[in-house]
Amino acid sequence: MKNLTVLMSVLLSGACMASAGIYFYTDQALFESLYPGLTTEDYSNTNISPNSTGADPGPFDSFTDNACFSPDDIVEGISLDNLEGNENVVLTPPFMGVTSVTVGPNAFEDNAEYSFSVPVNVFGIEIVMPMGSGLVNIEVFGIGGSLGISSSNGTLAGVFWGVYSDYDITRIEFIEPATNGELFANAQFGAFSALDNSTWGSIKNSF
């Protein structure tokens, strides 16, 4: 029993359970080991040239057809938009020091929302703030309403944040009160069976 307790503590060291059925992650390596094979969107198919920036109305999804993205440049099932209804922006490396293509609200005071048109209960993202590090408040929603609340810092280098839910995630709101301007890079998403039936089952069978 002692060995099992220690092992569980190690595995959960990069995760925080906010309430029954939802886990938040700050350890990207742990997240990716628990949920391999997720669909990744790195926004590298953008129409914006290197070391540049461009802005257009949202949403940014597989149907987008503007100066920032052409149809199917973004994988199907994921959508990013400005919660205030204003334009979204794209920054390409090394503009303002970003190391990956980043997207998000064009105005520093605006907030962002990711939504999904395919079944998703696992999502990970890098939160990037070129104007200075700051806190982002995050709320995860399902069809029945809020599933849980979390928070994360954002930095120029990017800070990983991830979530697993027993229930399908329909959208995630990112609210950044300090108006440093939250942007996002390297989104990962997908659908996994319940954690108890996959990861913990494998661990149990190893004893």
C-alpha cells in the first residue's frame, strides 16, 4: 500500500484535482504521457509571414478564410475566438520574442475562448504573454454548465496548462485581468475514456 501511495503522489505531482471528475495539469510531460496521441494545432499554417503580426475577425477555425488563415489551415474540431467579439491576432516568430506561432485576442483588455465541435475531454495549451507575465483565470464548461475553475500564469516563453474531465468539454474561457494580453500556442485536444479505466487500471495491473 505504501508503494502505491508513493506512486500516485508522483503521478499527480503535476496535476491538481479541482473537484470530482476534473484534473488540471501544469506538467506537460506528465500530461502528454497520460494522454498520448492528442490532435495538435500549432497554427504554423498561418498566412502571416515570419517575424510579423496580423489581425482579423474570428473565429479562428477550419473554416477561417482571411489574411490570417485559409480554410483547413486549422484542424477540424477546435475554434479560438475573442470573447468580446473583436479581432484575433497572429504573431509569428521571432516577433516580440515569441518562439512559436501564437494566437489570441488582438486587444490587451479582451479575453479568449476555445470551443470544440468534436468530442473533447482533454485539452492542453501554452499560455504566452509577450508584454509581461501575468495571471489568467480559466473556466471549463460542458453542456450542463461549469465543470471547474483554474488559473495559470502566462509568460513570454509560454506556460503549459492542461485539463482532463470525465465529461465532455464544450468550451474554455480564459480571462486575463491584468490586461497584459493573453495569447496561445500549441493546442492539444482529444477524447479519452475515464482515467480510472485506462491509466489507473494499467498501474493496478502492474502490482
